[in-house]
Amino acid sequence: MSRDILTLDDVHVAFSPQGLFRRRTAPVRAVRGVSLGVGEAESVGLVGESGCGKSTLGRVAVRLLSPTSGTVSFQGQAIQALPERRMRPLRPGLQMVFQDPYSSLDPSMTVGDSVAEPLRVHERLSGAERRARGREMLHLVGLEERHLDRYPHEFSGGQRQRVALARALILNPQVVVCDEATSAVDVSTQNQILALLRELRHDRGMGFLFISHNLAAVRHVAQRVAVMYLGKVVETGPTARVFAAPAHPYTHMLLTSAPGASRRGAGGATPVGEPPSPVNPPAGCPFQTRCPMVMERCRVEMPAPTPVDGGGEVACHLQTDGPHLAGRPLPETLRAGV
Amino acid sequence: MAMAQTPETAPTHEDGRASRRDRWRFARRFLSHRGAVVATGFLGLVGVVAVIGPAITPHDPLAQDLGAVLQPPSATHLLGTDDVGRDLFSRLIVATRTSLVAVLLSVAIGAGIGVPLGLIAALAQRTGGLLMRVTDGIMAFPPILLAIGVIGVLGPGLTQAMVAVGVVFVPRFARLTRTSVRHVARETYIEASRVIGTPLRRVVMWHILPNITGPIVVQIAVASGFAMLAEAGLSFLGLGVQPPDSSWGALLGRALPYINTAWWLGIAPGVFITATVLATNVVADGIGDSLGRETRRDA
Amino acid sequence: MSQEAERGATLLNVEELSVEVLTSTGWTGVTDTVSFQLRRGEVMGLVGESGCGKSTTALALMGLLPKASARVASGTVWLDGTDLYSLSRRQWEDLRGDDISMIFQEPMSSLHPAFTVGEQIAESVRRHRDLGRRDAWQRAVALLEKVGMPEARARATCYPHEFSGGMLQRVLIAIALACEPKVLVADEPTTALDVTVQAQILDLLRSMGAEFDLSILLVTHDLDVVADICDEVVVMYAGQVVEQATVKEFLHAPRHPYSRALLAGSRPDGDDSTELHWIPGAPPTPGALPPGCRFEPRCAHAHDRCRAEEIALQRHPDGSAHRCVLDLSAPRGE
């Protein structure tokens, strides 16, 4: 893990609903002890359903949020408690792209000014130089110079997302956190963006933390995947291994839930239930309430991450106690249940 | 010009490049509101009269003619004469400036103090809550009563009266600004700015102020209308402008005792007050509509 | 997947439907002579990129276009022999929710926040059926059970904000099915849902379709969803139908270059290959359409003829259709 540029170590985040009359409410435990690293020229996928804490984790990674406990380090420096003034010099290297292309651009700014904002903050350049750099970035994301002086409302969602991407890339960051960056755009735009991310990884050695609920997108762009459920990482591993031989019952459920002809062909495999509330997560394994292979032990004891054949780790008692899943045909119980 | 020039607190670019606001879109939309255009024209006219007023009066507005008091409108005195024989038309023209200056003064105080206060209140969590409780307290007073209280301390006079009205406006501007800023602060582009590392001062200048201009401009127009009425009311009560100067409200007040014998005296000042207030509100509506955000282009 | 032979009679017949919307330059066409037939018991997917007119078409055949900004310029919609556009507003309101109903992407905005979901289901039952309060409530609870709501009796007394998105979508399906309609129009019903919940809702739609002998028109941009649940596909581009085919034909041998490009981009069968495909450029905006084929500027197979003239929709004997001078399914050996 020493070669990682961005490292999160045992990060916990809890939100306490603030306010005069409800200070007593139980905190929302969004992230519960997650460790993750992104290396140079590496793309790490973070998948999970809404409410699993993946977006919170992304915000912690770029220090939009401070973790309740745990450390976040960037280029070997702990940043989780760094004051903004000392954080600022590190910012150019650590950028983020957000999900909503409609609210991520200032409606009163031209696209050119939005894209050039990082330059105005971090580099002393003339207006003409900034414009040239902005033009260069727009070309990179597939837009044209004439778009520089337009306002966001003149653009489609896909084009806005390209602009937001250009803004994140203009300082040539080392790591970019993409929070559902392609979830609100058409497949065509999504694939174009994914191809660009790959290219940047190869050519410039950029690292990506690609947060998404879209398994297909993650599969295209990530080399390693971490699967989150209810604030915890339940499985990590090389993308190929995780998709071909999921070791955690939840990962398996996610993969078999993806719509398509193959799911239709398999027939009668409807996943059960919905994630419980992160306000009061169950003791033991977070997935116990929906797991078709739940055991007595899962209700009391949180399984520890255990290595999996083919790479990565899984936090599941099946891995140590039962017929573990990875690389083997699925046990009958799981087939019937999922 | 009552308000047409007051808005635009938007910062200009440090490198002085062309305005960042989409002025043309705004102008196009605004011009399509016929009522707002007419109202703007009327306010423009009032503004011109305020500036060149003393030069165009047909009579000396202060010259008394005790031989011709309370005259009905005629060819020499277009709107008649008042109780000491002064030409009402001339007095009305001269009073325009007083009324408008009074409005500008109070709105400038209200916005000038209220907007920064609201900004601070929105950005500083702890002090913000405290500031808002104080403004809530001020807002609990009826505005005119509060103004009368301030005059009780400062003494009567137009400037004092309008300072008092300005004080009444402060919490309203502060509250609106705070709400608008908090609304804008929730947008993702503010988060994006934080990730970029843009210092707070610049976030305010680049992103927050330009995006709260809309509601504040509308509030300025609405407040102008209210200030016009408040000036009229206070002067009517004798707490505002002092003789021999006059304002529309003072003219109206002076006409009151003669409502049975010379009813026409109050008509002209009353019509101008009403028309100007109406015009500022119509313009405010027009601005509000024209600044409206683009709707999302969803599937 | 009903038996191929037993394809039912046409239930919903959309004929040459053209819709216009009001823009700054006046009324502009957003759909152009859209025609398709939905058969009894069939699930039809209406697909295309955002802005292609698929949602507009769905709203138009429900009579739900916003009056001030959109209108049906020409065309007819027949539901089981009734010309919908000849109905009075009153008659249409009686029909909606009874014979044809609709569900949307955001279930929350379709429900009233101040009434319990049970009351809202019962209300829609009573709107169309002569039932007492108590009977309607019983029916509401039964419907909630049917759509897979756990503890239906208790949950019927809850308010919309107490439900997750997936559960709300179940509530909406219960309301839509309250009067056993013949046709269900579903506009992106699973787009806002998580993948495991999406699978649940798709399976629910499938089983409800079979149980009620329901025809479903599914508006979606997601070809994986189409592959999962649809029998028939209508592909729209820039307001026109560019291809209609059975889902099998569409997935394996699309005729139109746009269909092929869409499929290459999403690959519903989960291809492992790492190459990424996309369609260059962006769809044209209504009012600024290219002169010939509307897809021509983005088409990999375009030639001069495509620029010269509008391309007519070719109907094939097997019920499929496509709008292109080429037929990409023809040379199989490619």
C-alpha cells in the first residue's frame, strides 16, 4: 500500500442531526471503518447501492468532509484535519467530479470561466493564457472553442458533465474522485468519458476513485473494485476476479440483479429485501438481513477481511466457515435464494 | 431614477473582461413584459423631473400669493394653489427630488447594511443564528412605529426619517440575503469550488454574489415602493420633511384640512405616490420574471 | 416471454402521432408521425437517447401533455377500438386509471404527501368502482400484498415519506393496477432505483403483466432493461420511429445503424471485451433537423442519398419496420 497516492485508513463517518430541538437523535453511521487506497495510474471502483456510504467516502477522500475517526493521506501527508490554508497547495493534485451536471456548474459563469477557475486560484496566468488552457481542455473532453463563451443553460446534461470534467482535469491532478460522474448522462457520453479516463490513466498516470452504482461502467474503467454495503467494504479485489467469481453473497446479488438477457434467461432469481437504515445498523455482518446464506454467527460477529483466491479480500464468514464462493460453482442454497 | 440604476452589485472580473451575466437574455425577457417597460419609462420620467425639476418650474415654488389661496386648477396654475397661494404644480415638481432622494437614502441604508449582514450571518454559523434572532426582534415592531421611535431619538427631519426607514429595511435585506446565500451554498458548484481550493472570499465574489443578485434586486424595487409610502406617511404626520421644503407626502398631508373646500389639492400628489409605488412593483415583478432560472432540459 | 404463437390482438394502436411543443420560435414538432401497435399481453419497450421524444409520446397517448406548452398536431390513438382523441375530458378521466394507467420515474412526486398510501390506493379504486369505503380499503391492502409489500395491512396506514423509493414504486404499481387496466404505460420506472431493487420491480412488472394479462409500454433509455423484460422494441431517434422489431431480432440483428450503435454502446449481454463504443456528436434539436435522414450526421454508414431525401419507414411482413436505405441485418456473414 506504500505506493498509494491517496490512502484512507479505518475511516468512520457519523452524522449527528444538528438543531435546537433534535440534538438527541441517533447519529447516522454512514461509513464504518473503511480502508482504501488509490495508486498512481490506478483506477479503483467503489460500488454499492444508494445509502451505502460510498459518496460520503468520496467526500472524505477530497476533504470536503472530515472523518469522525481514521486517517486520510494524500502524497504521504495526513489531510483529514489539515486546515484549509495548508490543504490548498495539495488541492490541485486531488480533484473531484460530481454526479449532477445541472448544479455542478455556476449558471452565472461562462463555461470558459468555470473551466478556468482552478487556474485563477492556483496559477498566475494572463487572461489569454487561461483561455488557451481552457480551450485545450474543452478539446480534450470533446467540446469546441466556441463553447467557451456560452452559459451552462445552453448545454445538454452530457455536455455539462464534460465541462465539469474539464474543470477537474485542467490542473493535471494525480487523483480524481468521480462520484457517479457518468450516472446522469446517456450511454454514448458515458462511454466517451470512460474512454477518456482510461486514456488519462495510461498517458498521464492519473489515478481515479470511480464511485458508481453502475456495475457496467465500473467494469469498464476500474482495475480494482471495492464493494460497499451499509458503511462497510464487504469485498475487494481485481475487477476481473470480482465480476467473474464474486466471493461475497452481496456482490453476487448485485451482479445477478443487473438487468439483461442473461438475468431473464436465468429465470426466477429476484433479490430479496432492501438495505436497512444506517441509523441503526445490525450488529455482526451488515448483510445478514438479506443474505440467503446467513448463519447464526453472522448475527453476532462482524467477519474479518480474509484473502480470496484470485486476489483481494472478502468479509464473510463463509470464507472461513463454509463453502466459500470465489472460483467455485455456487452452492445450491445461494442459487435458490438469490 | 428610483431603482433602475440601483441593482447590479455583481462584481466585475478582475481582468475586466466582458460581463459574465447573460445581459442580453435578461434584456430580451424584460422587454417582452409590456407593463414593466411602461413602468420603467414612467420611473425614468420621474427621475428626469427629479434632476432638472427646479429649472422647469413655471412659478417659484416658495412664492406666496395670499391674494390667490386655494385656487382651483387654471391656465396659470395648472394644479391650483395651496393654502398660502403657492403654485401647486411647481411645488410638486420640486418635491419629486426630495421624495426620490429619500427613497434612495433609505434603500441604500437598508441594502448597504442588510446585505453584508445577511452574508455574514449565512457564512458564520454561530454568529449567524444570533444576528438573525436580533433581526427577528427588530422585525417584530411595526415598521412605521419603529421609524417614529427612531425619530423620537434623532428628532424630526427628512434625513432622520429616512434613516429610520432604512433601519426598518435592514433586517428584511439581511434575512433575504441569508436565505439566498444558504440556498446557493447548497449547490454543487460551491462544493466544486471548495475542492478546487478557491478561498472563501473569492467563492463569495465569483459564485455567491452573482447568484443572489436576482432576489436582492427584486427586494430593492419592492423596498423602494415601500419607502415612498413610508416617506409620504411620515411627512404627512409632520415627522419627515420640514417646511418650507416639501415632498409628495408632505403635500398630501398639507392638503388634508382642505379636503372639503379644495379637494383637488390632494389629487396630484396622491396620484403620483400611487403611480410610482405601482410602477416600482411592476418593475420588480418584471425583473423577477426575467431573472428566472432556466428550467432543466430533461428527457 | 409468452408463447410466440399466441400473440394477442392489437390493443393500443398509435397512428401517425405528431406532437408539437411551444418554443421561443413558435410551435415546433418533437415527434413525427409515430406509429406502433401494442398487442394484448405484450411488453413493448420504447427506447432512445434523452430528448428523442419517447416520454412525449407516452404522455401524449395518456392525454397528459402540459396544455400550455405542448399539443398533438395530428394522429390518432386507439385503445381497444376507442379513438382516445375523440373523447371528452370527462370521458378521458374515466378511462385513465381504469383502462390505461401510468407510472413514472419519481414515485414520490406522484403521491400526495398528506394522505396514507392505503387511502390513496382506496381513493383510486373508488374513483372508478362503486365500492364502499371499507371494501375499497380491503382492496387497497390486497393490492399492496399483491405487489409484494411486506406487512401490507400495517404499511397501508403509512405516509409516502416513510417508504423507500422501491417500496413507493410498488405503491404506484398498486394504484396503477387497482382497476385492472388493459394497458400500463411505465416511464423509466426503474431508472431511479438501485440495481437489486430494480430487479425486484422488473420481476414484479413481469409477474403482474402475466397475472392481469396486461400490456405494458415501457419507456426507457436502458437497453439492459429492454433485454430483461420486453417482447417488442420500438426505437426512436429525433422524434421518429427508426426501428421496430422483436427483442430477439433487435438484440441480435438490428436493422438500423442507430440501433446497432446503441447496442454497441451498452452491450446488454455483458460482453467482456474492453473496447468502448459511442455515437459521435449529439442528437439534433427539434427545429434544427438535418435535411435528409435525421441520423445521417452521426451515422457510420451514411452516404449521399441519406443527405438528399427523407427516408421513409419501411414496414416488413413480419410486423417489424425500419427507417434506413440499408438493412444491416441482411448480410449475416458480416
